[in-house]
Amino acid sequence: MNEIQPYTSKNMSFKRFRPLRKDAQTRDLLVEVQLSPEDFILPYFVVEGKGIRNEIGSLKDVYHLSVDSILKEIEEPIKLGINKFLLFGVVEDFRKDETGSFSTSPENPVNKAIQEIKKVYPAITIITDVCLCAYTSHGHCGVLVGEQVENDKTLPILAEMALSNAKAGANIIAPSAMMDGQVWAIRQLLDKNGFTGVKILSYSAKYSSGLYGPFRGAANSKPAFGDRKTYQMDYRVASQAIEEMEADLDEGADYLMVKPAHTYLDIISKAHTKYPEVTLAAYHVSGEYMMLKSAALAGIVEEKHAVLEVFTAIRRAGANWIISYYAPFVAKLLKS
Ligand code: PBG
Ligand code: ZN
């Protein structure tokens, strides 16, 4: 008789994991999260003028680019497989006023850049950051009454800005002012003008962060007084991130965002668990970028290794898209 032995799951007193890690081939078989260039969105800072490509003092390896320079600059990332770009306008002080009116002009650098990029690369996804802080004389993200940012007075201007971007050819509008109802205001005006196919990527959970400093240098968008705590989220609160997302989806947002990213993996994870079917973006912000960059330059971390690890963690937490100044660096690494 062939007697069947009672099944015992383990012959040893402990489980052996190290065989799973014994060589590169074995480790590769277990990979669950793999970065790809299409996960990334590359931000560009667009300025007026011609032939401008100036490194930004506060953001190492990132440039102020005039429209003609963007057309040259964008070639390499596209070759590397990056297919989504986020445009920020940077304008001189004489363009700024109390209501940020230049933000809605077809003549502003972002709207010009969209048109030129689309002529050459019609299949590339262009996303615009819709906020007033780079266009207002006071540097706040909305219209002021006294020293207060007035939510409902800001909404029509944000919507007009979004419409001007859509007219120029933008594919996705990314409102970042953190005004209540901004997604709804934008969706309404876009639809009314026939831009039903233009999508909205909402900066839903955008925290009032100490990590935006290098960006504000780059965008010349530092508030002249006070801070952004009356509109951006308080980082001592997590649950409200989901409430903000719920409201944005209800107002018509197509995609959601958490910002910052590296320091907000818990929020990314919560958002992904709550809305697994919604495309989620995470913004690896300027301060997070410069922390890594400076550590790498100081020889504290090995840049390639650390960068891949950080972005894998952001994807692993649940982000589908990562907005990052490191996008070309990562795409190059993935190619080699
Ligand atoms: C505009 C905006 C900011 C960032 C993206 N959109 C700055 C801010 O809120 O002050 C920050 C991006 C970064 O730090 O890389 N509101
Ligand atoms: Zn702003």
C-alpha cells in the first residue's frame, strides 16, 4: 500500500526567504512594481522671449525656456518615451495685476507654447497648471478682497484661464489653486464652449507644504504677504484628502492628485484604496527634488539608486502618474 503521509507545511522551524533573492534573475521574477517612462509627467517653466534656456537658480538642472527653446528641449524626453508635459507660465512683474488677468490671455507664454508644441507633436499630452499665483501682483492663488483670498471671485478667472488653455490645444487642465468649486467652474465653461473632451486632473489633495520653495523661486510666485494656509490643506489632517477627492470627482474631475508625493505616501495609499479605478497622480515637488539632488551632489546618496527607489515607492503606494523634474533622468536610466 502506498501510504500518504500527513501533510506538514514546514519541515523547518523558520521560513526561508533568501532563496527568493539568490540572484538577479530570481529577484526579477517577483517584481510587482516596474517604472516606465509613460508613468511620468515632465514640468516645463515657460517664459516670454526668444532663445532663452536659463538654468533656474533654485532648481538644479531645470530651465526657464522660451517657446522656441521648448521645441528643441522636448525632443529628447519624447525620444525617451515621456509623453505627458505640464506647463507653468513665468512672467515679468509688468505682466502681473491684482486679478492675474494675463493668465487668460492667448498671448501668454503657456498658450503660445501649447500651440507650437501641438503643431510639431500633435499626439503628445499637454497639461496646464491652472492657478493665479504666477500672474497676480500679490502672488496669491486667487483674487483678494482686503487681505482675504475670495473663493467665488476667483472661480470665473480660473475657468477663463482653463478655457484659454483648451482653445490653444491643451488636453488636460490641472487646477491647483485649491479654491472650492474650481473643478465645477472649469468643467462648466469648457463644456459650454464645446471642449467636452478636455480632461481635468485636479490637484485634489494639495497640502500647504514647506517643500514648494524652489518652485516659487522658479515661477516667481511667492506670496507677497502671509501664506497659503487658508486654501491649501493642513498636513496634520489625512481624512480630508478623501473628502476633497470625493468633491472633485462629483464636480467632474477625471483624474486626482496628491501633492507632495514622497512625504505623503500614506495619502497616496489611502486615495488608491478608496478609488482604485481612478487614475491617480502624485507630484514629487520641487523641495523633494532638491533634497535628493543636493544629497546626491554632496555625495550623501547615490543618485541613480536613490531616485529609482523613491519613484518606485510612489508607484507602489498607488500612484499611476508621477509629476517630476527627474522624469528625463529616470527615463534615461530605464533605457540603459
Ligand atoms: C501653483 C503651484 C505650486 C506648485 C505647483 N503649482 C506652488 C504653490 O502652491 O505655491 C508647486 C510645485 C513644486 O513645488 O514643484 N499653485
Ligand atoms: Zn497658486
